[in-house]
Amino acid sequence: MTIEDLRQLLIRDLEPAYFIGGFGGAMIEIEEIKRATDEEVIEIAKKKGYHVEIIKSDKKK
């Protein structure tokens, strides 16, 4: 999983909390994840209990 994959996974997992549950804090957290550095994304995921194994992406932007 790349960092961007992890970032998108975290966002997808938080969206139902906002859209279905009406939990406004989830939207704030989504914005924080979008702006987070790669290292911060990893730390956020670990705090949420994800097992994080990152691979380097071959994609060039």
C-alpha cells in the first residue's frame, strides 16, 4: 500500500461517520488527513489501529 492509498483509505473510512452519522468532527479529521505529511498519515493510521506497511510507488507525478 502506498501513502496515497493509505490516505484514501482513512478518508473513505471516515466519510460514513460524517454523512450517515452526522459526526461533524469526522469532516475536520478528513481535512487534516488531506493536508497531512506522509509521516503524519502513517501516525494517524497507527493511532486508529491500522497495521501499516508502506511500499514505494513507481508512479511519477
